[in-house]
Amino acid sequence: MSPVRNQKEVEAAAKKTIEALYGMEVKDLKVRVLLQFPNEHQREAWDANVTFLLKGLQYTVDLLINEKDGMVTNARLIDTMTPL
């Protein structure tokens, strides 16, 4: 995998991961919150909170993406709801 150093690369890694986990029918994937992990002085990874639509439901998933190799070390479903 390639390094993930900016928001555009994080979005690409997040999209690839979400499609692998939930399938190719995912729509409107957006990175809502992007934080450096563990902090801004020694960033090792990105904590990305993403939302997307799938079969009429909106999902919110939290991803921890390593900066040096783009590997996702943690993926956690936060919420599933009917969009407004």
C-alpha cells in the first residue's frame, strides 16, 4: 500500500476500505471529520470519520488509517440511521 499524507489520499483509502467492507453499492461517501493520531506533533495515523448511504440507510464509520502504508488498523461502525 502507498503512504497516506493528505486528505485526498485519506479519502481514497477510506473509499477502498468501505467498498471492501460494505460492497460496491455505497453512495455519497464523505469524510466528515479527519484528525491526526495520536497528535499533531508525531502523527502516525489518521482518524477518519466517514458517512455514506447504502440501501436507504446512512452509515457512520470510524477508520484508523496508518500514514506510512495506508493500512486500516481499525474500522468501527458508529451509527446506522434513516437519512432525513
